[in-house]
Amino acid sequence: MEKLISVLPSHQRYLTKSWLIVSVVTIVFAQVFALFLAASRTPGVYEYLPHEDFFYISLVTHVNLALVMWFLSFECFYCNLAKVILSTPSNLWKAISWTGYVLTVAGIAMVVIVPFIGAENPIMSNYIPVLNHPLFFTALIFFFLGVSISMLLPWVVGREKEHQDLQPEFTFGVKMISLTFGVAMLTFFVTFAKLDPTLTEKVYYEYLFWGAGHIMQFFNAIAMLTGWLFMSRLVFKEAPLSLNTSKVMLGIIFLFSLPAPVLPFFYEIGSQELTDSYTFLMRFGAGLSTGIIGGAIVLQLMREKIDWNNPLYTSLIFSILLFGYGGILGMTINHYIPNVKIPSHYHAVIGAVTLSFMGVCYGVLPLFDKKLILNKWVKWQPVFCGTGGILFVSGMYWAGMHNVGRKTAGAGQGLDNLPKVIGMSIMGVGTLVTLVGVVIFITVFLRTIRQKDQSV
């Protein structure tokens, strides 16, 4: 593996490493609740689990940890890493960095705790489902305030006396993540201001998070592509596209997000027209750039001899493969029929983003003066996650073809014929295979990051 610009200076290394660790720890908690979910849907297992709310409380917590907090905390890690500060950082940089970090960690901790202190009446809104408990809403406020502060870092660091891009594509990608996050927050506040507060809780939160939730997928796509570009520079010693082309591709996704905060002024919140408008932006905003960047990397892979022992290669391959698979499934889905075909599509995309981030974790270790030991477990880790993800998604899609409903568990799934049982059983096997890969990743990464510095 190619070593990056240098080992991070000590004044930047500690906080950046702290962001990286808290991101990975968030996966641990997300996977614990994912186990509860898989058990609640796996034939022969769900009969032994607690009441029905157990599934829904676990689902709310898992989605928030895996789809919101893991992704955004890792993107905050990106923000701390976008530029290397060569001089002593200013007090402004320190204040923004630490304030954002403390608030974000506090929000994550509260979300993990709240299911065990009497949270009831889970509200299954899309993108950000809700536990109707004061601590849960406090957690969201702390978390998003902390992330919002941290998203300022790519712009504040430019005021430092001496700084240097980590990689030009990476730094630009992080700035696009920051700007697109700002669009998502603006969309949320516009929706909040225009939303009828007398709506039922389920409808209120569904409408509240719908627009901003779509824009979340924009900056997650940018983050995934930024990870692909980062890894491709390391494994191929060159970028798959010119710098200007890469910037245009990442910038297109941001540009497609810009109409989002304005749409509620033209269409009634909750209307089919507004829903279709957000879907149109997401479909065309991310698809073109992902296809071009992913295609360029695939061409690089075809020209090179793939090193299957290097987790950067395999993370990159399976991330692209899962995203492409999810995209194909997405084109075959009728989004008005509420079966598990729909989550099969977005779980493939979530898996692709996660594998991109895992690969970046391996790639940045030299920045912290650490060396990854390439044992057999590290070599197979992305293969486990990628293969498990494909099994999970395929089983869920197959079950959806036989009308297994979304957001159901246990007997409520209606597993009354063999094809349904086969589909959900394959999904359960995929969960376990993925879990093996996640456990390997967590174990290897945390053991490596705690090593003594090589220079000591």
C-alpha cells in the first residue's frame, strides 16, 4: 500500500483518530441491533424473542445507527482529514473540532441507551424512524448540531497558516459533502416550517424527514465516490479520471441537490408531485456520476492484476459490485407496492457505502503511523461483507417477489409458503456472513489503531 502525504501532525492526529474510532464503534452497536432484527425475521428463531415492539424498537435504533450515525460520523472524520494542518492549528479550528465531536458522540450514546429506558411507540417513518421518547429527540438534536459544526471544518481549515490537501479529489469531495449536507438541513427546516403540526405522528414524521432524507443519499453517494477515488489512487498509483473530470462528477451530485429546499414552495408537502420530484433528483443526480467514476475504476481493475490479498482492492471491488447490483434491483422495483424488494435495493447501496468506508479505514492507517498486518482474516474481510451483502439482498428481493411485506417480523411476515421461507432464510444466512466480515473488520481495525506508533 502506498503511504499518503505523511503521518498526520500530532495536533491533528488525536482528534482525527478519535472520529475514526467513534465511527467504527457506532457500527458495533448498529450490528447488535441488526442481529435482533435478523432474529426477528428468521424462521425458527423469531418465536423465542420478546414482544412485537422489540422488533420495531430495534429497527428504529439500527436504522439510525447504521444509516444515519455511522455514515455521518465517518463523513465528519473526512472533514477532519480533508486538509493536513502543517502549522499549529488556530483556536477556532480546535473549538469547532472538539465541540462538534463531543456533541456528536453524546447524540450517538443517547440513541444506544434510549431503547433500554422505556422507549415505546416506535414511529416507522422513512429515513429517520423515531422512538417517541424525550431522550431520543434530544439525541437527534445533539447529533445533528455536532455534525453541522463539524461540516464547517473543510472551509475553516483553509484559514490556517500552513495546510495541504490530503488528495485533491478527496479534499474537493469532502467540500461537496459539506455543501450537500447544508442543503439537506435547509430542506429539513423548510419542511418543518411548512408542515401542519396537527397531522398524526406517523404522517408528521414521514413528511418531516422525507425531503432531507433524500438529500442524505446525495452526500452519502459523494462520500462513497470520494472513498473510491481515494482507494484507486492508493492501489493503482493514479486516479481513474483527471482531476477536473472527478470534480465535475462530484459537483453534479451537489448541483442536483440544490432544488430540494425550494420544492415545498411549489408542491404541497406529502403530495405525490413532491415525492416524485425528490425521487427524480435522486435518480438522475447520483446515477450519472456513480456510473462514470465506477466504470473508470472497473477499467483500471481490468488492466491491472488484482491483488486479492489487499483489502483495499477487495473493498473497492465489492463496493462497486454491490452498488451496481442495488442499482439494477432498483430499476425493477415498483415503489408503490410495500414489500421487501424496496429495502433489498437500498440495503445493497448501504452495503456499498459501508465497504467504501471500510476500505478507506485500511488506507488511512499510515497517516496515524500504524501498519496493517495482512493476515488471512484481513484478506477475507471484504469478501465476507460483500458476499454476505449479496446473499442478504438476494434473499430479501426473492421474498419480495412473493409479497413478504416491509417492516414486519415474526408471524406478521406471513411466511406461509416455501419460496417465502427460502427467501427470508437466505437473508438470514447473508446477515450472519456479513456479521462475520464486520466482526473481523472491527477486531482488526481496533487492534491496529491501538498499536504503538511505528516511529516510536
